[in-house]
Amino acid sequence: MTARQLEEIQEQARAEAFNQGLQEGREVGQQEFVARVQMLENILGGLEKPFEELDSCVEQQLAQLAMLVARQLVRRELATEPKQVIAVVREALAALPVAARDVRLALHPEDAVLIRQALSMQDDDQSLQIVEDPVQSPGGCRVYTDTSQIDATVESRLNAVIAKVLGGQRSSDDGA
């Protein structure tokens, strides 16, 4: 073998070793790159979850605030315009079956005075018993007969509206 041939063999061995090292380095680099990308995706995914939970929490708190404001507005409206209970009572009585007998109307004592005055002017012949119920909140009523019951309290009407607006998204519609 000549020196030139030895140099060519040595150069070829060096090139093959270089290419082999380059290939192994690329594979190791590729694996490390994939691992780092996966770790970064996990970190970003972990950052997303608290924001989703925060969004849900804020949404619930805003809904509760809106319900609280609505309740306060209804109470204020009833305090400034107490005669609105007359319309509520008329709607509740209209919802009764036509053949309803022994109708009892449970009202807050202040509302009972208004209803007695309003009904005495218009419905003298109707058999209706007005029951003063201090537990009843002003502005609402409950209607009882032997066969049915209608809950037209402010709370139940407001909860029905809230449930309709929120489309069943609330965890409870208990008026809390």
C-alpha cells in the first residue's frame, strides 16, 4: 500500500465516521427536540386550564350578581308600586281551573288590604277567601284550592324567569 492509498482509506474512514456521528447527532437532537416540544405543549396546556376554570367561575359570579340585582330591582319596584300585586293575583286566579271551588289566597298582610279593596269593587260574588300570611313576601301570592295550588310568589316567578334566561345552565334555581 502506498501512502496515498493509506491517506484515501483514512479520509474515507474519517468521512464515514463523520457521517455516522452526524446521523446519530441528528437523531439525538430530533429526540430532544420532540421531548422539549412535548414539554412545552404540556406547560401551555396547563396554563389553559386555570383560565377555563377562571372563566367558568367569573361566569357563575356574574350570573349570581345579575340575579341579585334583578331581585333587588323587583323588590324596589314592588315597594314603590305595591298595586302591581293586583295583576299578579288576577293572573294566578286566571290560571285556576274553571270549576275551582273554595279558593284561598295567601298574601302578605299589606297586600291583602289592597286585594280586598280591588276585589270588593269588581268581584262581589266570587267565593274567595283571603288569608293574611306574614311569611309571604310582598308582591306575591299563593292560591290554594282543594285540587290545585299555584305558587305566584315573587321568588318563584323570578326563579322561573332566571331559569328561562340561563337555559338550565345554573346548578340550582333555588333562589339563594
